[in-house]
Amino acid sequence: FQPKVLMGHRVLVTAGPTFEAIDPVRGITNHSSGKMGFAIARAAHEAGAEVTLVCGPVHLPTPWGVRRVQVESALQMQAAVQAEVDRASVFVAAAAVADWRPAQASAQKIKKDGSGLPPTLSFVENPDILAGVAASDRARRGELFCVGFAAESHDLETHAQAKRLRKGVPLLVGNIGPTTFGQDHNALLLVDEHGCRAVPHGPKLALARQLVAEIARRVAAPPV
Ligand code: C5P
């Protein structure tokens, strides 16, 4: 039994990778499994929140009671977040959004042209969904509590604190451990303006429940 610490809150979570099309049959993506974001959505629902989960392509069942919005690309994820975020009081960005997308997806499958030379792809940067939401009026007024994630290979604490400030979020969660992609276990480092606290190694659902409790301690009373 989980205490209903987020009762009355609306929580918006992003999860999974994005897929950036090159042509109708190819694209670039990453190894994010979406498991942490799905665990957070489940834990937030258990805590009494109304939860919307915007996710890229993943092979995971929708947690019970959670509303799922399925997207593919970073631009679609941004549009889905923008459509939902005005109703939310908590935003947790757990998605591994692709940093770049092909400048133009080809409408037709790119064929080998017989020259032996590969095609040249050019890329453009994707929008930073979290930073955009964190800069919004509601977030700045404290009506929307934003949480970001960081996957760093070294100096996690320093990088996570720098990322927290760069993204403009009150709470940033660092993934401890070299490879958490696809794993069912992880450990977290919670970084806020006071410093950091480790959440020891455990199943992602257990970590998600602790993260939800930390969020609940920090958010204002639910909007009426
Ligand atoms: O900059 P970096 O990708 O390391 O930041 C990770 C955090 O920012 C995660 O919370 C991720 O969901 C979010 N993010 C985002 N949009 C992007 C890139 C990252 O929301 N384009």
C-alpha cells in the first residue's frame, strides 16, 4: 500500500527513446527501454495522482490507470507535452530524447545509387523539451514542478548539478551506474539546490516510489 502523497496532482511523464526518421524505412534512435519513466508513472498513480505518460517507441505495457500518449519523434513528443502540460502540476522528463534529427526525412526510401558512395545526411538539433517547459511562466511561478534526468559516465554529481542549473529545474535525477539502459535495477542521485542525496541500488519501481515521495515533499499543496 502506497500513501496517497500526490492526491489531487496531475503528473506528466516523458519516457523512452525517440525515433527520428531518415526515410520511410530507416531512422536513428537509442537504447532507452522506457522502464524508469514507466515506473515513475506507475508510482505517481499509486500515490494518487492523475498521470499522463508521453512515450516514444517502447515495448512496455501501460501501467494501470495511466493515460498513455504514444509518439515517435522528438517534435511529436514536444507537441504532445505542450498539449498536456498546462493541466499538469508536476512534469518528469525521463525520456532519452534524440539530440539531433535528420534535417529532412526523405519521403521515399533512399536507394543505393551504384556509385559506391554512401548518402550524406545532415542533422538539425532537436528542441530541449524539458528546458522549454522549465522556462514557462507556470514553472517559474512554482505552479509546475519540473524534474529532469541525467545519464553521465563520470563526475555525476558535478555534471548533474550543472545540468540542473542549465535546464532550470529544481530537481535533477542522476542515473548512477554505467549502463542502466534496459535494466530492471538502478541507483539514483537526487540533486537539488541544497546538494545531493543517493537513493541506493534497487528495482526501478522501488526507486520510482522514493522519487515520487521526494517530489511530493517539494510540491505545493494540490491545486484546487
Ligand atoms: O541534455 P540531456 O539530454 O543530457 O538532458 C537530459 C534531460 O533533459 C532528461 O530529463 C531529458 O528527458 C530531457 N531532455 C528533453 N529534451 C531534449 C533533451 C533532453 O526533454 N531534447
